[in-house]
Amino acid sequence: MASSQISLAARGSEAGPGKKPPEPGPQEPLLQEGDAPPSLEEIQGWGQSFDRLMRSTAGRKVFRDFLRGEYSEENIMFWLACEELKRETDPDAVEEKARFIYEDYISILSPKEVSLDSRVREIVNRNMVEPTPHTFDEAQLQIYTLMHRDSYPRFVNSPLYKTLARLPEP
């Protein structure tokens, strides 16, 4: 196993001085011992397409680590929570998860509030009257677009990504 792949498997699995513990809420599994790490081709593909990065469990984990360093981890955490909500079929669980997402990421009182424009915020507020698995679709799209346009270009040019993808640094 290449050293860059080993670091991918180990990243985030060790707590230490100065390291923030993982946030409560939806968590993506880290690569566990015995899991096949992403291939170099897959990692390099993350730099060619944001959609490809976001479809990859390992890619989302690495991107989340990057966002944590940029103090914008709440964006991917919100996106992941919305994905989890879409898979829910029990109406009571949908309502409970929707309220959790609203309180954690939409409420202006939340320290993890995501940046939404007033039009989308109003749509979410209307949808919260009777939450469904698609209550946050507009907000999720807006945050996905924000990550794609804002954070993703910095990620692709970051030392973290360039090391994993074995790309030369300028």
C-alpha cells in the first residue's frame, strides 16, 4: 500500500492534542483496516470532477477533512444529513431528522449554520410545516453549488490533494 493511501486510511482516526473530536450527527465511515483504499486513478479523478469526488465515500471523507481545516465543515455535514434524510421512509423519523437538520444547520441560532439566501431559507421554512425527505432539496443544492464553486477549487490545489493524487506541487 502506498504511503499516501496509508495516510488516507489513518487520517481522522487518531485523536490527539489540538485535534477537534468528530462532530455529532451523520458520520461517514472511515476506511477501516482491511478496506480497500481508493486507487490512484480514483483519487486523481476527484480533481477532474466535483461530482466524482462527492460520489466517493473516501473522497467525501478527504474533502470533509479539508473543509474542517477551512472552518466550513458544516457545509458537507449538512449535505450528508440531507442525503441521509432522503433515504428515510418512516414519517416519524423523517420529521425528527428534519427538525435535527433545521436546528443544527438552518437555525440562525446554530453555530453550524450554513449560508443560504433568503429565497431558499423561506422555502425551507415553508417545507418545515410538514417535513418530507425532500424538505431541504433547494438548500442542499445551494450548499452543493457553494462547495463546488468555492471550496472545491482550493481543495484541488491543496497540498493534501496533491499529495494523495501524487501530483507535483508548484
